[in-house]
Amino acid sequence: MSAPAPSPLAVVEAPYVERQEEVLTDAALAFLAALHRRFTPRRDELLALRATRRAEIARTGRLDFLAETASVRADTDWRVAGAPAALQDRRVEITGPADDRKMTVNALNSGARVWLADFEDASAPAWRNVVAGQLNLIDAYERRIDFTSPEGRTYALGPADELATVVMRPRGWHLDERHLTVDGRPVPGALTDFGLYFFHNARRLLDLGRGPYFYLPKTESHLEARLWNDVFVFAQEYVGVDRGTVRATVLIETITAAYEMEEILYELREHASGLNAGRWDYLFSLVKNFRDGGEKFVLPDRNAVTMTAPFMRAYTELLVRTCHKRGAHAIGGMAAFIPSRRDPEVNAVALEKVRADKNREAADGFDGSWVAHPDLVPVARACFDAVLGDRPHQKDRLREDVVVTADQLIAVDSLRARPTAAGLRNAVQVGIRYIEAWLRGVGAVAIFHLMEDAATAEISRSQIWQWVNAGVVLDTGEKVTEALVRRIAAEELAAAGGDAAGDGNAAAGGNAAGAWQQAHDLLLEVALSEDYADFLTLPAYELLD
């Protein structure tokens, strides 16, 4: 690789983060500038296409498989690239932000086969988190992340062959990194996170017998997958590693992507590793895209929409069939329950729910699944061990019995459950508590024994918006109105500010300094405004350091 030219990239209005110069080297910034200039214009065009497609959904009230890509789906010959050794067995994957050193060590030592090192929904994109996440991963690969906590507890990495394989998740295409600009324009967060990680670690990972592996979030079309593939090709050539070194797993967490699974794998086929059923963002996307579709598309309480719902079964079974047809891994969804080491009854309920969920996924043909807590790793592993045995995956199960129609994927009215007063209050509670933590830079938050991230907060505020605009009548006979939501929000603001560090929000510490009023106001803004904000993190980011 030739010496980089001086970078036109500027670091603006960013508080200094210790050791940031190790990440923001001239060579790394030159690489980010090259990515930005080559690919951001296409990113902008694709974001505009999202808006066009959403307008069409609002007009027609439906989606369908694409006629123009029927030949890709009909071609039975193509397959994705074979999985590298480090990604052959993915039966349990743990998720969590990379910006915390303790969590980095614990995730790598968790016994999971893969750690999703998150720069997206489980990490608030405060500048300190963006830089710290990159430093933690570099330090982990260099085995210099061992440390002793202020309480005197030592954290150290285990043997190299027992550590989880890292699959890094950058931010989605919609978010910018306002602290890095080229020619006066912010660099997309996706290119920032991907670029810094890839530049610093691609060769380092290959030397360790692994590689630069990625989860791609919020993808809405095969054209967005094509953009990622072009980014990978350019990046590999830029740093001088073999084409095909990158492996990417795409989260199918938008309703539009569900209609383009095969096309997404096709566009990424030389770099693709699999698809993941990102269930929480999927529900958010469903509500967002059909929010004005009337009663037919009104979702009940979030926790009443289980993976056994007909339209969710259609989505997951189609995902397994698609992956195995093309030689890719099918990775199941998040187990968000948080075990309690203090309450045996809560713990027993959580473990049983996780066990049932993972048993269903393994039986359906998934090759692995996600958990949010180290205590759930052995639970999920036992479920997949029972089905897989010594096999690394079950891609030989082609699920040719599965036939899914376009209408089945959006058959929300197949659910019998209806919105409830308790569900509305829970949406407000989760929204306020999560946003407050996010504004303090905490992206993964335990609330009511569930690990919440930006995706679940998005569901909460989107359902409030939908229920108000659809004039939903709750089980109590009350109609969901703006006034009702404001009353509940005021009650929950008072309750949260006084007692949110208890079971309601185990991660909330420091309530007196918390941004409770800001969180309350922002929730109401994104839940009640006439113009629906595409992502709550966009206005929230303006309030973040």
C-alpha cells in the first residue's frame, strides 16, 4: 500500500478521548476520506430511495417480491462464499457494546462462539464510545486489555482458542458521525465505524487466524447490500488483503429487506456469511412502514407479539429456507431476558422463556442464535447442541417445505391480541428510561428484566404514534389520545426520576444527574409529532456529546 496523501478529513467539536491518536492516525483518516468521497453520494441516493419506497407503501398498503430480480431468485446455481473456519460454528452468539472494557473481556470469555461487538443499537454514539470501542478491540487483539476494576477485581482474557470470534456491527446508513467531516460534510457513521476497524485490524486479524467480519444493520434493499459489497472490494484493495477476506452477516430487520433476502445474499455473495432474524427492529420497521395503514396493521403490545405469531413465523421460516438454499448461516433472534441472581423466581421464568425460544429456533433449522447475557450462553448452547450434536451447523436442512407468500409477511391482523393500557404504559416507561440512559451514553439498558436497546425504544415510541393516530381503544375502554399519553408520561417522569435505579432500570445509576426531562420531552416529540421521525436516534444525537 502506498503512503497516504494528507487527509482532508477534520475532527470537529469533539472532546478529547484518551489515546484517540492511536485510532485517528493520518493513514486511517485518509482511508476514511477515501471511503467518504467514493461512497457517501451513493449512500445519499439510497436514503432518498427509502423515502420513495415508503411513500409507495403508504399509497398501496402492501409489499411484494421484486419482479425485476425474479431471475436471481429462480437461478438455483449460485451460492455464497464458503464460511471461514472461525465462522463455521455459530451456535451461540452474545451481543453487547464494544465501548466498555469489562464487557469486552466478559463477552470474549463468555463461551459463546461469536461476540457481536456493537457500535450500533447497543451503543450510544457519543464520541467517547466511538473511540473507546475501537481501542478496546485493538487492545483485545493485542492481548493488552486485562485490567483491575476500582473494586479490585481482575479481568483477563482466557486462552486464545477459547475466545469468541468477533463480528463487528457498525452504525446504519442513516446516521452520520458529526465529529468527522470531509469537505465540510460529516462522514456516515457506517463508514466511520467500518473504516477505522477494518483499517486497523484487517491484517492483525488475519495474523490471528481470523478475519474482518461484520454484521450489517438496518439494510432495506439489495441495492444497499450492493453498496456494502463495493465498500468491501475497495477496502480490501486499499489495504492490500485478498478480495473475499471480509465476511458479512446481514440483519434482516426491516420489512422491506424481508422481500429481498435472496437478492441481498446475491449482491454480497463473495463476502456473505449469513442472515440474522433481527426481530425487534423488524417489528419497528413494520410499524414504521405501515403506520398509517389503519386497523389492519395495528400491532398489539410489544410483548404480545411472539415469534409464534403467523407473520413472524413466515419471516423466520423464509429466512432459514433462503439461507440454506444459498449455503449461508441462518442466525436466530435476540433473547433479551436478563437472568436475576437475586430473585430465583424471576430467574426461572427468564431461563424457561429463553429455553423455549432457542429450542424452537434450533428445531426450525437455525444454525445459531443471540443472547444478551453470559448466563444465557449455556442455556442457548444446550438447545442447539441437542439438535446439532457435533455438526457445526445444519445448512443441509433446506426447508423446501416452506412456502411464504407476500401477504403472509404482513398479515398483522392474524393476531388476536389487542393493545392494552398496561402495554401503553410500558411503552412510555421503556421509552423514557431508555432515552435517558442513551443521552448519558449508555446504549444497552436493563429495564424490567429485559435488555433494551435502541430497537426496542423505537418499537415503543412507534407504537404510541400508531395507536394515537389509529384511534386505538384499549382494554380499559380508554381511547389512546395525545392527552392520555402526556398524562402517563408525566406520571412516569415523576416515578423514573425518583426510583429508576431500582428494578425498573438496573443500569440507570446517578439519577440526580440524569437527563430525565430531556428524555421525557424527546419521547413525546418522536411519539406525538404529526411528522413521524424515521429514527428517534436522529434528534437524540443532537443532544449527545
